[in-house]
Amino acid sequence: AHCLIMATSSSISAQFALSARASLVHRDQRVVGLRKLRSSAKRVVTSANKDFDSEVGSLKLAEGQLQRERYVATNRFKVKKGAEAKFEKRWSERKSRLAELDGFRFFTIMRRVTLNPDEELDPDEFNYTSYTIWDDKESFTAWRTGEAFKEAHGGGTLFGFVSMLVSSTFTLQGPPSPAFYDGIIPIEMPQDPSSAPEVVGGWRNVQADGVNLIEPECFVAMNRFKIAKGQEAAWEQRWANRESSLKDLPGFVNFVMLRRDAPTPEDGYNFVSATVWKDRASFDNWRSSQNFAKAHGQAGGKAAEGQEGAKGAEAAKKPAGPPGGPMGPMLEPPSPAFFEGKLMLYGDLAGARKAAVVV
């Protein structure tokens, strides 16, 4: 009996030792795993900061170019096919108090669409873009370096950031690509606070199930331009001097000419016209109106506030500005892009009404 007790005791001790060793190994593996995650997160943060720092504020204006009146931050995403609803749900549930921040004016997350339902999107292009308009660059910088930025990007903790990275892995093809712009020649309609979308704690209160897409709340028409070096000032002056009737059109929300805040944009587009409409119907009504034809004739081809079609393509062959080639200062025909805007958000509506620009 004594021998049996001793053998049993030895067996228990051996099992305990093995269990303790296994726990230590598991603990060591967890520590190594956490170190790897921390290192990975640090590399991603460092890379993201390099993307920001290498672009923001790097453009040097030439004589005659317009001073910025807004600052616009975008982030471009390639969302995996079938993951669009999950991506939108993630945005609807993010922690953000953007609408409460000083200098914030407008936000929407934009889903790329085509005007023709039979047309397919270019798989090499980004299919989602976050679009944020600030009063000035200082307001944007204060947000990017403040607590609100951390809260919206993982809560400011390592685990929150890693969780965000893991979520992104399932929805994105590659990392997002930021692009920043000086906003010039802004035109903004006063917004009625009574019709403003519901906001809770500075962010939209929108229910998303991750299965169905969020309903669009606006329509965005963009035209992307590659303007020859040395012709930027003339191009800007041409737009600044043209007559605009946008403020008189039903469904118009805002317009701004975007000037890329980078000396050499990676996609070559150094200017983008961006017009936000209440909905697709408002855009279509403008496109079929006399106002469209007038703007079309002034700006040359597709250089108006977002158009396309046979007539626009034909007119794009005509001179569009100062000497610089058969298309004026444009190196090639402009490239239109259209979006459905989701989670639309405004800043201080009273302040925006007072500051609305009439052109």
C-alpha cells in the first residue's frame, strides 16, 4: 500500500510538472505572440505616419496660385468583393466624435458606382473613399494629433489597434491609401438643421447589419485632372473666373476644387473637382439642364462639375485653357468618378450657414 501511495504521488507530481511546463510554454508563446503583434502594429503605425508626413504640407505653390480656403482629407480603400456591407458596418459602428470637433465641416464615406448599370468598375481602382472637409489645415492637424483620432482608430490602445487591423484583413485588399488636398473655390449651400441627419455623440446613428449595404444619402461627382507643370495657376484662375449657377440648382450641397497637397501625386491627378448632390436624381437633373451645357462650354469637355457622355468626350478635344497642348493645360482627358455617399455628417450648421460662399 505504501509503495502504491508513493507511485501515485510520483505520478501526480510528474503530471503537475508537465502541466506547469505546458503553462509556461503557453505563456511564453502568448508573450512572443503579443510582441509580434506589437511589432506589427508599430510597423503599420510607422508606415501610416510616413504616408501622412510625406504628403501633408509638401506642395509648394507657384506664383499666382490660389490660397487654400478648405483642407480636405481622403482615405482610399480597396474593399474585397462581397465584404462591402461588412466594411460599411464597421464605419457605422466606429467610435468618433467628428461632428463636435473644431473646424470640421463635412464627411461622407463614398462607394464607387457607375452611371451605366452595365458598366463595370476598374478592379485596379479604389472602390471606397472617406471624404472629410475641414475649415483649414490647422483643424485637420489638431484632429490627427489629438485624442479624437486615436479613439476613431482603435481607441488609442494596442489591442484596439490590432483588432482594427484584424478586421481590416477580412475586408480590404491591401492597406488604405491617404490623399490630401487644398480646397479652393468652395461653394456651399446653407444646411437646414431641422433636416440634418441624426447624430449621437458626434457620429451618425445608423443601423447596419453587415449583410445589406447602407442606404445612400448623397451622390458625389468627381472629375480628376492631370494639369501640366507650370500651368497650375492659369488652370485655377480659369475656374475661379467662370460663372457658376450651382447654388441655384435643386439638390446641390457643396462644391470644391481639390488641389493635391503633394508635389508628385502617385496617380498623376493633381486637381479634382468634387460636387456633392442630395441624390442621384439631382445630379441627373443638372446634367440634362441648360446649366450643364453652359458650364460644359466654359470649362471645356468634362472639366465641368462632373459629367460624361459622347458630347463631353467630343468637347474634351477642344482647348480647355491656356496654351499647353490640344487640350489646353490638361495632359490627357479628365477622368470622371461617381460615388454614393453614406453616413453623411455636417459640422456646426449655424457656423456653416454664416460661412457659406456665394460664387
